Amino acid sequence: MSDKPARGSLIGDGLAQIGALGLFLLQVLAAVPRSLRYFAETVRQVFFVGAMSLVIIMTCGLFIGLVLGLQLYDVLSRFGSTASVGTVVAIALYRELGPVVTALLFAGRAGTSITAEIGLMRATDQLAAMEMMAVDPLAYVVAPRFLAGIIAMPLLASIFNALAILGSHAVAVSWLGLDNGTFWSNMTGAVDVWTDVMNGVWKSAVFGGVVTLVATFQGYSTAPTSEGVAYATTRTVVYSSILTLAIDFLMTAFLM
Amino acid sequence: MSEVSPASTDALVRIRGLHTRLGAKVIFDGVDLDIPRGRVTAVMGPSGTGKTTLLRHITGQLVPDAGEIVVDGQNLARLDRDGLFELRERIGYLFQNSALLTDFSVFENVAFPLRQHARLPEELIRNIVLPKLQAVGLRGAADLMPAELSGGMARRVALARAIVRDPMLLIYDEPFVGLDPIALNQVLKLIRVLNQTLGLTSIVVAHELSAVRRVADHIYLLAAGKIAAHGAPDELVRGDTDWTRQFFGGEADGPVPFHYPARDYAADLGFAQVKA
């Protein structure tokens, strides 16, 4: 008898992970009502995953806006359509770039710290201690972080979008000489609150839930060793990024 | 051994016919055990024999394959999640590594179970927590963070947290590991004093025979999935079974072999192949 994994176990393991994540989601959703009594913990987590992510989100948003402004001005000038720079930037940001890039940054910044924190709590028996004190770790530890992700991500994506639009404005208007009124009026005329802005808000809320779900799941189910926590942290970034992009495609197909 | 302790009629914890497998390994193969009320009962045995697993069964963290576990008259198999949590509110558990919440101060760690289960005025919480910290000698360390504590201090804080809700049962999982002689004596004294003054029932899982003899009223020796022997400490130490001789005499070889099971040594070294 061999100890080597059977052929095809990679697919089997992958399916088992997805199944386990689905079951974990159901457990977390069931724990959400019980977690409302720890509302202060949810607020604290919004600060940790949201406010503490502001610097990276704002910085990246600004640079992406600067690049978008440069690229679009250059491309659109070939067709004599530089007046549309603001419109294209805003639609691209609200519908896709804002939610997706913010989610990827959020996975790297907040997702990894959630996994490492919960993984270390598992490794040092803090989660078991809570269970022994008749405190449900799913309600006290996991659900507040899950809710915090859903609350914080739309706010972070909005701030990302705002900084990116300001960045593109700085390039297109202040640097390259596009008319200020044209930039804003074309943008506000073409961007619809319900189909464009809210589309991004729904997406970012879902992505926030996906990233924090993957992060808490990886931390909660990690092997209680330093190597186990390291692998779990890596898996959080990889799985939540892939899931974010896959769900983005599905949501775009349904919301368009 | 199938008979249980003489105090079985007044047992806080009663276990019958416990069978557990973890993977391919048989951990318990028909364990009967009673934990009498108001006493300190020690569970000892070679490493990997399932002592911590037994504690996880008693607290409902792990469901056995077969057998009955009754704690304070409640059959754990019949309790739902809420029932189990209600029972755990009356059980204090001291983890081997203390398991303090690292983001909270010493005071907040001890206050944690109180804050989670009742909305009490801050003054009342203070009046409950400080006497517990005083009992373990760490009232002056109330504002320290867990990272600032020594191993012995962390264990005493965990002990204060375990007794903060005046439990009926206090479980100690390896409470003496890694302690210097001073801290060891402090913990020993606390186990004895707390058991007497608070009227607790205590279960101590440990390897250190000299320490266990000083606190335990009764010892169960767990080996090879069964209760190999049980009785009062002095009586058990003088026991003449293979298990008691090896375990309490500290013999390197015996029912617990020195060598981990392996294939033939000569074959492993390749001698068999050379001959062929």
C-alpha cells in the first residue's frame, strides 16, 4: 500500500475545499444573528479591516487614476474623443476596476491579517478556550470579521474610486489641458447612479464577504503550526483573488 | 479493569463503556471511570494515551464512537449546543498553554467570561475579578498584557479566569508542565486550596507523579485504551502490575516499549539483501 496521494486527488481536494467553504458559509450565516450581541466587536473589526486599509487603498487608487488618465487621454486623442476621458474613467472604475482592485488589495492587506490572527488563535488554543467558556468563536470571532468585510469593502471601493477619479482629473485637466467643465459634465451626464455606481457597490459588498469568508475559513481550519499558518495565509490571497475574479465575471453577466 | 471507584454513587462525572478511535488508532477501548464530587482526581498515563482526549469527551468537545458520559446527571449525548454551552458555563478549564486572549489585559482576560454571559455593572465585575486575581496572587498584575507574563504567572491568570464564575468542576490539563519549582508549588497549593475553599471537584491530567501525589485523592492510570489501575496515590504507587511498575517506577522498557514499532532491523540496514 502506498502513502502517495491517489491520482486525481488534486481535483478531489479542490472540490472538498469548496464544499467545506460552503458549509463554513452556512455556519457563519447561522452565527450572524448571535454575533449581533457582540456589535462592538464588529465595529472594532470595521476599524481594523477598513480604516487600517485606507492608506494602501488611497495610494493605489490615486496611482491607478493617474495611469488611467494618461493612457485614456493618449488613446482617445487618436479618435478626437479626449472629452470622454472622465466618462470612461468613471464607468471603468465604478463597474469593474474599483471593486475588483480594491478586493485584491483588501485580500492582501486585511485578508492575510485575519487569517494569521485567527490561525494563531487556533494554534494557541484561544478558540478552544472560548468554546470552553461557552462563547461561540463563530459568533464572537468569525461573524464580526465577515460582517466588517461586507460593510468596509463598499466604503473602501468608493474611496478608491474617488481618489482614482481625482488622479485622472489631475493628469487630464491639470497636466494635459482638458477642459475642467467637459471632464465633469460628460462624466456626470453618462454615469448612472443605479446601473453604474450601485453595480459597483453590490459587487464590492459581495467581494468583501468573499475575502473575509476565505480568510476566516483558512484561519479557522489551519493546522496549528507556524508552517500551517504560513500556508493558510498564502491560500487566503490565492483563493480569495481567484474567487473574486470568478464571481466578478458571474455578477457582471447577471447585472449587465 | 472494569470496576470503578468506590465513590461512584456520588460521581460528578460518570463514564461507561467509552470507545474512541482517532483515524486508525484506538484511543479508548471500553473505559469506565467515575470522578467523585468534592475530590481531586488525577488521570495519568504514558504520552499519547488519550488523557487530553478524555477531557475533550468530558467537556463535549469530542463525541465518542460509543459509550455514555454523564456530567452532573446530564448525558452529554442528549444535550444540544445550547445545553452543552450551559453545562460548560459551570466548568472551568485550564489549558496546558494557558490560552489567554492575547489582545486583552490580565484583568480583561479574567473578566471575559463574565462580560460574555451577563450585562453586569463595571463595579460588580471589578468586585468579582479582583478577589479572583488576589486568590492567585496576581491582583498587582491586573493591567499587564499576557506577553508580559512568565509561564507560571500566565497559568495562574488562566486559573483565575477558570474560577471566575465559581464552577462546579475544574479541569487542569497538564498544569505543571514547564514550571520552575516555585511556580510548581504555587500551582499545587492553589489546586488544593481552591478545591477545599470553593467546594470544587477537580480533574488533573499530569505526568509528574511527585506533584500529583501531593494534590490527588484518587488516581486513574490510563494505558492501552483502558484503565490499567486506579486507587489512592500511595496504594497505586505500590501496585505490582506491569503498568504501575513501569509508569510509577519510570522504567524505560515495559508494556510501553522503548522502540517504536519498526520492521526488521537487519532488513532495514540491508544485511538481508547482502546475504541474498
